[in-house]
Amino acid sequence: MKRYIPYLLVGMVFGFVLIKSEAASWYRIQEMFHFQSFHMFGIMFSAIITALISTQIIKRLGDRKAMDGQPIEIPDKPAGRVSYIAGGVVFGVGWGLIGLCPGPVFALAGTGSIGAIVVLAGALHGTWLYGALKRYLPH
Amino acid sequence: MDWLYQPWPWYVAGPLIGLMVPTMLFIGNRSFGISNNLRHLCAITQPPNVEVDFFRYNWKEHIWSLVFVIGTGLGGFLAGVVFANPEPVKLSIATQEMLLAWGFTQPGAYLVPDELFHTSVRNFTFLFASGVLVGFGTRYAGGCTSGHAITGLSTLQLPSLYAVLGIFAGGLFASWFLVPWMLS
């Protein structure tokens, strides 16, 4: 069990930040998609820049090992185009409607929001539906 | 300790979220991303007589990921309940005017509007159906905002750029056309 503690702690920081930054706010997401504030764009851009710089540093480290001793590797996403665009559009429509993407769903559910739990239930059904229809979909 | 209760500006929140990527690599060579957990939860709950291959794998190898989102929920509880911000969301003037025009009476009073999230058959149908789109889309695209927009773009992956363009296009369509139509 002890090896899971770091994940729990980092997950807690993530959930705390999502609520404190209001990234889990339906209002903030509408504001973003209407280009009415820099707030959400600032979060996204500064997150990407921070991750970009730190992963570039990790790539240049000679002996890069994780805490548990295994070498750090950054795997490539499988090549493709159709599934990424089509899946992205479907997800984006859902995100624009309810203003919650998967991370904030979990954070908001933690605040006791029944609505967030309903979204989560829907998301699980959507995920299962994809699994069932996968072979009929273009990828 | 005011900072624990107040909302955090983007230049604090963004870098902290970005640091999730190297932190997860350092902890156990993990790729930062949330939506895979939806798949794991399906794998856990799928009855043995239902044989969708996509959910037939050893989910126990991914417990670390489920522990992460349990943490996300706990973090949400701490930030949204224990250290709750008593003030409304400080939306831009333009957004407040748009929301008033859409018929909201107290824009930003809480993180999410009561008009869409309080308990009613209509709201829960809307939330569930939109949730289906989120779950279906993220798995079809192989990731969500965390896995593609943050981890994918920051590690310079072309597929993630396609996904992010799709996500933003879908979000614009929903926010500009579907939401106003639904509220009218």
C-alpha cells in the first residue's frame, strides 16, 4: 500500500488546484470558449510551458530513474488522425455543455456535488459505449 | 492563511498543474492523464458474461491511477468544502452580461450554476447525456485535457495537437450554439 501514497498526495494537490483555480467551474469554461477572460488560457499555457521545460530537462538528464528505480521514458502516442480529431470533437461538445472535463469531474464530485456524480455516471456509460463500438469506428 | 480560502490566479495554478507531468514521471514513470480511469472503472465493473475486449485486462496494474483520482476527489473536498471560497467566482464583465442575458440570476454565485446542476429530471438527463459524450469522446481520442492538452502537447506529440484542435472546435460549437439554444 505504501507505494500508492505519493499518487494519493499528488492527486490531492491536483484536485485542490482544480477547485482553487476554478477550472472546475462551468462559468469559467463558458468564459474561456467565449474568449472573455485570459484566466483559463493562462492556466493551460503556463501548465504546458512548465511541463515542456521540465520534460526537456528530464530528457537531458544522464541517469534518469523514477523513485521506484525504473528508467523514465516518455512514450509516443499511437500514430493516427481520425480518432484524435473525431474523439476530441465529441469530448469537446460534452465539455462545452457541462463545463467539466474528467479531472474536474472527480474534484467536483469530492465537494459533494450530486450533479458531478451524475456526469461521472454518464462518462462511464460513454466510455463503455466506446469500448463496445470500437471496431465499427474509423480510427 | 487567507491563500487557502481564496481562489488562486492562473500563474500559480497553471505551473502547479504542469508540474504534475514531471512529478508522475519521477514517482513511477507514469504518464499524467485522468480519463483512463473511466476505462479502469468499466474494467472493474464489467460483469464476466459481458465480453467487451476493450475492458478485459488486468486493471490491478492501474491501481496507482485510481488512487490518484481518489486523491483528486479528496483535494476537491478540501478546497471546495473545508477551505471553501466564500466569494462568488470573479467572472469578467462580458461573461456576467452574457450569463444574465442567458437568464441566470446569480452568475458565478458558486462554481457551477444551480440552474443546471440542482436535482431535477431535466438537469440530470442533461448532465448524464453530456457525460456520455465526455466518456465516449475521451476514450475515442485516447485522452482528455490532461493527457492530450498538457502531457501530449508538452511532450510535442502531433496526435495530441489533433485531439486538442478537435476538443476546442467541439467546445466552441457547444458553448456558442448548444448552450444558448438549450437555455432559451
